[in-house]
Amino acid sequence: MKKIKCNHCKTIIGADPKNATLWHGFYDQDTEQHVCLNCKPLHYQKKFSQQQFRGLYSEFLVVIN
């Protein structure tokens, strides 16, 4: 299993409780960051404060198993 750390809280988050194959978060292709679901609101607040990222959503699922 891949060990992925959230770029915001620096916590290694495990699998999604509803799907053990997926990480409990997403990869933002625009910012090239892994974001756990707990930090999602913070991530978008920081992302949209930067002009070049306003209105862009590029969440991708991350397979860990």
C-alpha cells in the first residue's frame, strides 16, 4: 500500500473507509498536491486565493492498493 502524506496537514492518511483501494483524499492536478478530505476546505481556500487557480477543479482519485 502506498503511504501518501497530505500536503496541508502532513498526516499520512490511509484508505477510504468506503473503498480500501482508494486513498482518503485526492490529487489536485492544478497545484500538484495530495489533499486529505479533512483539509479539502482549507485547500480550496488557499488555491482560490491565487489568481491563476480561481475556478479550477482538478480532483483525481488516488489508487493505493
